[in-house]
Amino acid sequence: MSLTRLRQPRPILSFKRVRVPVALFRQKRSASGQPSSQDLKSYDVVVVGSGCAGLSAAVVAAKYGLKVLVAEKSNYFGGTTAYSLGGAWIPVNKYQKVLGIEDNVQKADGYIRLVLEDLYNEKKVKAFLSSAPEMVEWMEANSAMQFAPMPIPDYHVAKEGASVGRTVSVEAFDGRLLGRQTLRDVRYTLQGFHAFGSMQARPWDIPMLTNPFGSWSNFHFATSKFVRYVFDVLRYGKGSELCNGNAIIGRLLHACKEAGVDLRKNSPVLRTVLDEKRRVSGVMIGLGDSDATEQIHVNRGVVLASGGFGRSKDARKYLPHDWSACPKHNVGDGNRIGIESGAVMPPPNPDNGIYAPLSLLSKKTKKGHQVWRYPHFSQDRAKPGAIIIGQDGRRFANESKPYQEFVRDMHAKGIEKAYLIADRPFLRKYGMGMGLPAPYPVRHFIRNGYIIEAPDLQTLAAKIGVPVNTLSQTVSNCNKYATEGKDPEFHRGENAYDLMLGDPNTGLPNPTLGLCVKAPFYALPLYPGNVSTVYGLSTDENAQCLDKEGKPVSGLYAVGLDQNSVMCGTYPGGGSSIGPAMTFGYRAGMHIAGEI
């Protein structure tokens, strides 16, 4: 059913209204007592937030000659995208041909229909499928963006229309091109996605970095990268090679700067300003940590891209009570601002977040007690030798399962805490969560309790509070499955997605099943969590916010996690959040510029 035909639902959010300080204006005021639009600073477009969706809209609008402001609430640019692995799900992209894959819109549309079922919105899906590959080509032609192929299968491989290569990555970016200050302003990746504080790497670089003495080429690559990193830290205060989600942000920021976009951090948008016709004609922006505000006139449109509500306590009733790995500033500003401006949200999706199992590292810092969150997409749990158990000591799912589906299983079975079990060779070869593979040290993670170590399985079971005999039997069963190459319990390794994530060099018949036999043994606690929300404002195919009658709210757009996802909480393939985010950001920019 099209979202444009929905009636206004009952109030479904309880975001607290922001108390907006009295603005400190010195401009002339009109007869109404409000500043005259001629006296205000004016932009054609104001983008609220600086993730990939908002920056995509900003780049497009600016390239068509519009004056654009990006207002970022926090001290860093990048939003949730900066934390991500940076994949974008783009069906029928040009890089599939590089992989020898033939794809088409009809095939992709059929696949999406089967995944979404009753949630399928024809207008929005067709807009996504027509504009996603177009966005890729436009970005590469008009900005520093450079995508790359990834031979990753869709997540629902058994459904008709599933394909390979619909997920694209973004090439690493030389952050030095941003200049020292802008580079420093890019949000850091999550703990565990970098080494030595801020040295980033592409996924395919990791084998060389974890085996620097394996060959001359490995040694040269690893030492060159480390030497560059040392000089980067001395000059910039952080590593300058931006990878994964940071690469997307670096490339988009570079494009914004080239196009003349005004980039402001520590500038929260508090609310919109409506004219007498209820059109969005301006915004009120906070000025840093002070109570002062600034009113800005907006000629064309405001684009809400504030990152959803993953860290909002008021809106947590729309998500399971799990841990969230999204930035702490993602508290639903865009949804609140949209609702106050006349937009509505549809009924909640069956799943309102993108789920992933999380491990947690608790530390006392100068800023107080902090908890670092690490999402286990597939980096460790999908490797041969990983065994995940519940508190009863038994497996409950295929460890290689896509992260959204894996946590759904945790929710369905009431599992509030699980454990990733592995042995010493596994830890040193693949790492466990924030504990990186050899040669990087992991003892500090064992000392602080993040990774639990024991000399044998019996002691490990006692330490984590699971039945000793059950854990021993589970590990024994998994070792048998690895030797035989078959997992009769959960059929791990029987589909293309599992196999892609495995390791073909174990010498065992199934690349996803490995042995857990060499002491010491380790356990890493895992919790059901999310990395973002996907429940947002109702929009049309051009990302225009819709009111209670299904009509566009003039001058107001929502993209990324502030827009109710075109996938409605389902996850067809890797990057099913970033792909639509960039695509509808692109469409919003085009629509504001009058190009569609």
C-alpha cells in the first residue's frame, strides 16, 4: 500500500519538545514582530545532519547552483555512516558487469517484492531502482566519489531474483585532500574497526596487515602503511587514509567543499519556521553550547537527515530494549522537527531498526564511565571455528546468518545474552570483536574482562555461568560437524552467503565450519543490538515529507534514517540502509533543484 494513501496514525512518538532559547536578533523586524526575510541570512537549502544521505542531497543541490548549508549537531561530520562498513545496496549497478553478473530492474523488483511482501510500496521502490544506478554514475561524474565492485550475494539467497554484486563499496580516500581541520572533523570509526587509535584499513587489506611477515609484499604493504600513519598522526593528529564508511564521508565532504557548501558543526537545528501558507521557509539553529540561536531563511527546502532516534529514550518503545551502536546524538531530532512542521509517520514497521549482535567494553575515562559498542556484522562470528551459544550452553542459530536475521532469532528465542566461543588459533587468526588478529595485542582485552579466557572448557563454562556438560557437548558436536563438513542443526555453509564469509584455506570440507580444540579457550559476551533505526517520516518518491492527508509538506524533505525506510525494516542485502539513503538524498537534491 502506498504511504501517500495512509491516514494519519495515532500519535506514535513521544519526543520531548525542545525548549528553544529566545533568539538574539539585531535585525529589523516586520510588522508581525518577526525578522524580515531580507534581514536574515539566507540559503536555498538547509540540510540537517551530515551522514551520507544529507551530504548526498547537499552535493547534488550545490552542483546545480544552489546555496547550501549543512548543519551538524555534533562536533563531528559523518553521522551513522562514519561508523559503518560502507557498503551500499545498488541493484543493477554498472560494477556487476565487471563481476560477470547480468542484472535487471525486473529481477531486482521481483526480489524486493518477495522480501517486503505486504510492505512493498511500488512508487518508492520503482524510484529507488531507477535512481540508484543513476546516482552511482552521477556521483562518480560530478564528485570525488568512486565506487567499487563487491562479489557479495544478496541476503535472502533462496528467494527468486536474488543476485550477486548488488552491494558496492567505496574506494579508500586520501583524507589529506580535505585539509587538516576538516579531516580532524570526520567522525572516528568504531573501536575495533581501526588499529593504533585511527589507522583504518579496507577489508581486503586485513590479511596482509595480520600476516606482515608472510611475504615481502605483505611486509612492504604493512610497514608502508604504518610509516604513513605515524607521519599522519604527527601532522594531522589522526590517520589520513579513510576507509569503509569514513571513505564515503570523506569523499562527500570533499565534493561539498568543492561545490561551495557551507559546513557547520555544533549547530543543531531546533525547529523549522513556517510562513503564512504553512510552507517551511526557515530554520532556527542553535549556536554551539550557548543559549543563542540564529534564524535562517530557506528559499527552496529543508532536508532532514539527522540520523533517526536510536539513542532516544523517549522513542525506545519502537525498538526492542537493546543496546545501540549509533552515535549518541541520534535522538530523533528529524522526526520531531518533521512532526512539528506538519509531517506524519506511518504505522511502525515490523522491525524499526537494523540489528546486529553487539559486544560491550566498559571503561572509566576522564569523561566518566563509558561503554564502547562493537557490532558483529560477520567479521568474526562467520569464520570457521566460531560457536555462538545461549546461556543454556546450546547453539540457537547459524552463526553465519545475516546480522538482521541473527538478532531476530535472538529476539524470537528470548536470548538477552549469548557467547561467542573460540580457541586460541581462532583468536589469533580472526580476532574477536575489538580484539584484533595477530600480531596486534589482545591481552588488555582479557585483563579488562571484555574477552574471557580459560585453560579448558570446564573452567570457561564456570566463568560464564553455563552448564559444563552442555557446553562441552556443543563444542564436541561442532568439531564433528567441521570434520564431516555438514551442520545438521542449522545448515551453516549451505548457501552462497555463508560460503562467501568463510575461509577456504582451513583444509576442512566446509569453509564455514572449523575446529575448536586448542587451549586456552575464549568467550565473548554478545547482546542483541541495533546499529540504527529505520522508522521515520512518511515521504513520497522524491523524499518530500507527507502530511496527514498524504500531501507533500511544502519545502520539507526527509532522507536517510529520518525517512521511513523504503525497505520497511527488511534487509535485502549488504548496504540496504546506505544504498537507499544516498539514492533518496540524490533524488531530494534533484527535486529541490528542479531536475526531476
